[in-house]
Amino acid sequence: MKVEPGEIRDLSEEQRIKSLVESYFNKYDINHTVFIISNDEDRMYQLISGGLQRLSKFMSIYTSESFRGMKVVTSPSVSVSVALKSDLLELKIHSDEMSVEELGYLLSKYDRKKKYIRLTR
């Protein structure tokens, strides 16, 4: 990092911000000048869902067009009813916002440990 004559650096603040940035990424490029997220959807979710906003308070952020196209979609409104019929549990799921196929896909990907599901659209 080039320092201009008379410029004073706050090394502890620089280290604090560097640590904040590193918490969202898991690799650097070969020159250690670009942060990278490699094969880690949890980090990607954290970055998109709030990390960029948090980081933008301290720095300018430049992203690719394809990255800007990524969105975190809010959870759809879904109604669920459960009934017991002939000693069997009947489960009915309905949403005005999603098709039966999309609901089936979401249910097949459900994992209690995840806060998100990557949609394939």
C-alpha cells in the first residue's frame, strides 16, 4: 500500500477492517490483492445478505455484472395443514406464490442447519 508523504495510517483500524473483510472470503488471488469466495455457499449467502452493506460503510466495492444479478429472495408465503386420517398423517402444502413443482423442490432441499436454499432459475 502506497503512503503519501505526511499521511498517517491507523494500523489497528486497518487490521480491524481487514479481519472484517476476511470473514466473508476464503481465498486470495495470486497477488493477494483480490478476495475470493471459493466453493462456499454459506459465505456467499452471508456476503450477499448483509456483508456487502456492512463492508460498504468502510470501502468502495466493485462487483461483476453476474454477481450483481444474484439476489436473496425472501421466503414465500406457504400454508401447511396437517390432519390424521385412518391412522395416517396427511400433510397439505399450498402457496399462491409458488408452483407445486417449486414447493416440491424446496422441500427436497430442506435442511434445518441452512438458512437458505439456492434456487435454480
